[in-house]
Amino acid sequence: MNPDNKTGGPSFGAVIASFASLMINIVLFPVTFVGYVIWIGKLIISGRSSGISVTAQGPLSVRWAQHNLGIRKDEASNRLLPVLPGFSILGLRLTSFPMILAHKLTGHVPKMFSYPYQGDVPKSQEASARGTFFDNIIDKYLVGTMQFVILGAGFDTRAFRLPENSGIKSFEIDMPNTQSIKRGLLEKAGIDTTGVVFVSADFEKDDWFKELVDAGFDTAKPAFFLWEGVTMYMDRQAIESTLRKIASTAAGSAVAFDYFTDESLLSDEFYWKFARVSTKAAGEPLKFGFDSTPPSGERLKEFLKNCGLSLVESRVLGKETEGKTAWGGFAVASVK
């Protein structure tokens, strides 16, 4: 049954399902709240002590939820999340129980976990929405490209979802400690890493491109680079350096990334104040935002051009109106 009516709005059935789901979640909110406190509290504490990127676990949690809601299959995420060091299984179960129960009873999927993601993107759901954008871009740009490089891979699982016979050579680059722990967890979770080359490097200190080439990357062949949820935690110099190195690869190569604008660093809005405080507390402060001067898309295009790349696809997040500026976006740039 089509959930939308002829005017493009939700059908009566969809409205009822959404309302019923909301009521179930309201009744069971104390369960969700307790689970969230346990989950996030332990996440921050363990992230600090182990050196694991706390922010890298957010997207993994979204993919886990989508998998368990049955809307985006990702068995690697389903196996990996529960074995993270210091991760609270109790917190996860309590937090997700009301949502999964409501879904089973009503069929409703909360917007932040919908796939593909629909409509405008609120700041709090950037990590959820970008999954759809990047998956579509990967499907498009990996056709005929035999090298896939995930920059700041964190707990991304896309390389483990590629068909065994794809012939694509995948590389994951990340901080030494995070990557070392991830490799151990992948083995513990029974996830096959055949075809994936792991490269350890700190983007702000090491020559990650040299390490990539030494690991078998062929600079004469086009590659697709995925740079998800990273730019906002790096300084400008490291971002420019990374983009210029990508620009030095073979023609036809491309990079997809998401970003915040300088609103994230300058705004007095409560959301951004909280984001700055919480990321700093987690040991991963927000460091960089692209120029938000309208039209911000043109500012991004100029920035990429100065780094030797051409902007080919983009989605600006936030409405650029009088008194308002874009707060982020998704983009794809290519090597000509």
C-alpha cells in the first residue's frame, strides 16, 4: 500500500501508525531515558579511557537500528556494535526497546532511522541523513572504479558489504589506536575482512597518502574516497592538505564528504553551544567550519577549486534566507 495520498502527504493509515508509535514511545519513555543515560555515560567514559573515537560510534548506532528495524540490512553493523569495548548492552536494549516494539506493532519508522531519508534535515539528524546520500553516491561512483578509500573510517562497515566478486580493493585509514581496536573487534565479531587493507595514520600529523601508497594504492588508477563525519574535527590546514592529496590522484577519482559551516563554531544557538561543549568533553572538539557566507555552495566550490578539485554534486543543509545561513552540507568533488 502506498503510504502517501494523491496530494503527496501521508495517508490516513500512516498518520494513525505514527500516532500509535508516538503513544507507545511516550508511555515507555522512562525506559528509553534510563537506557540512554546508561549508554551515553558509559560511551563517554570508555571512549576517554580507551582512546576510541566516541563520535565514530554514532553512525554505527544508526546503521544498527536500521538493520534491526529491517529497513537497511547491514549485518556487519549488527555484529560490531555490541562488542565495542565499554559498550553497554543493557543501555542499547533499553534505549531501542520502545522504538522496536512500536515498529513491530505499527510498522512506523521514526524519520531519523528511515531509509532512504526523506525531507529536510534537522541538525540533530545529520548523521542519519548522510547515510542515504553517501550510499547513493557510492553506488554511483564505484561503478568502474576498482579502488575504494575510506578516510577516517571509524566503525564504518561499507567495505564489508561489497560483493566478494566485485574486484574492488578497499582501504581504511584511521587513527592507529581506533583502527587497532576495530580490527580486533571485527575478528571478535566474526566479520570477514578479506579484500580490505588497513592503513594507520593521523591526518593532522602523518603523511597518510604515503602510507596509503605504501599499502598498495595505485596512483595511476581512479579511486573513490569516502570522508564521512570527519572534516568538522580537523583543522583547516589538515583539510586542505587532504584534499590536495586526493587531487593528485588519477583523473576520474572523486571524494564525497559532509561538513559543517562556521555557524557551528560561532553561533550562540543552544544546539551549537551544546555540540561544542559535548564534543570537547568527549575529547573530539569541533575545529573547522566552511565559510557560511551566502551562497555557501559557491564558497565551498571556491575552496575546493583552490585545492585542485571540482565540485560536482552537493546538498546544502539549512535555508539561506535573510538573517540565516546554511549550517552544513554533503558534497562530491572530482579530479579532472
